[in-house]
Amino acid sequence: MNFLIQTSSQREIKEHAESFARALRAALREDPDIVMVGEMRDLETTEIAIETAETGHLVLGTLHTSTAATTIDRIIDQFPHDQQDQVRTMLTASLKSVICQTLCKRADGNGRVAALEIMVVTHGVAANIRNGKTHQIPTAIQTGKRLGMQLINDDLVRLVKEHVVDAEEAYLKAIDKNDMANKLRTAGFRIEAAPYRTLSIFGNGSSQPKNANPTVPMIPKMNAVIRFVCGLTCHKKAPPRAATATKTSRIR
């Protein structure tokens, strides 16, 4: 029986290299198969990562973004305006996929679970990147489900349907709140618009409306507050006779 032994090497900044960017450039001289960049937080690191990918290496990098479309925008916006068209062309040639994740509390309280948005760079997605139409990427992801692509809201709804995540938690983690509310309604969850009250803070003290109930926590003013009416069937619409067995919780 033959075994293939995979080896990896690690370099430490200040001990083996003067800077992260110089270490990343020097890594190419060691003929690696995979380069783990980590966070692409500055222009120089992002530029080297793209150049490394163009040489045929598999480059893995991270960004603090929430969706696939914002990831593309974040990479391009790091470059000067006169270089952005060239960077779009480079991305269409080297970028293979984008995976975004958000961690949600499990309904049973045992840790967290990741909801994922997955984008594969197809010809349609590449055309959107090249032409600067990243706002059309969510539509391309929806039509590419057969290739394994999915939007973050769709995965959140799946977790709710499988009773892994509560509906309130899924709504809080959603990027597009209106779309998430519509998806939950379509999935059979009852969502009602709830009036909100405001809390004004002055200096170190606070004031409440005259008709405020001191036993109810105040909610800062925002665009909307959603009330989920949760029945005995794990957030599904409860039958009329079971209306007395429902409980109501408010989220922002």
C-alpha cells in the first residue's frame, strides 16, 4: 500500500521574513501547491494574492464581508480607480468561488452552526464581475443552484425548516431583512408587523414614554420590528384552537 505524504511549511514574520507581503512573494520561490493568505486586509496583500492565483497556484484568502457580491466589491475597491477595470479582468480569470458564512445560535443551545452563501464563478458571474454589475450576482446565484450555489437567506431558511436555528435568529442574521421575512412567510411562518417604541438617551440618564410599561424592555427606534408568533409545531402556524398555546417574542 502506497501513502502520499502531504507536507506544509510555515514562516513567521520578523523571524523568517521582514513583512507579510515579502513572505508571500518569497513563498512562490518554494514552488507551493496551495497558498493560504489569511486576511487580505490591505492593497499590497490583495494584489500579491491575485498575482499568485494567476500563476496557477491555489490561493485561499479571507475577507470580513457578508455576501459574495460585497466580497467582490471589497477586493476591487481596494485598488485605485484607474486600476479597477484591470482588476475585474484579473478576477474573472483567476477567481473560482466565494464562500461566505455567518454563525447562528443553535435552537437547542448547543453551540453554533454556519449558514453559507456559495458562489461559483461561471460565465455569467464572470461577465457580471467584468462589467461591474455585481448587483446582479445574487440573481446569478439563484439560477445556479444546480451547480451548488446558494444565497445566505436560502440556507438560513433551510436551517429553520430543519429546526436547527430559531426563526428569530435567522432573521437577525439575514442581510436582506425584507427578503428573509418573505421567505419565512412562504415557508409557512406567521410574521406580523409590530409597533415599536423609542428610547431617548440624554447623557448618563434615560427617559421613557409616559405610557411605557416598566416590565417591558425598551427597543431603540429602527425601520421595523418583527414579531414571530411561535406555535407548538416549532414556529409553524398554529391551528386556531391552539392559539392560547402560542408565545410571542420580539426582535429587532
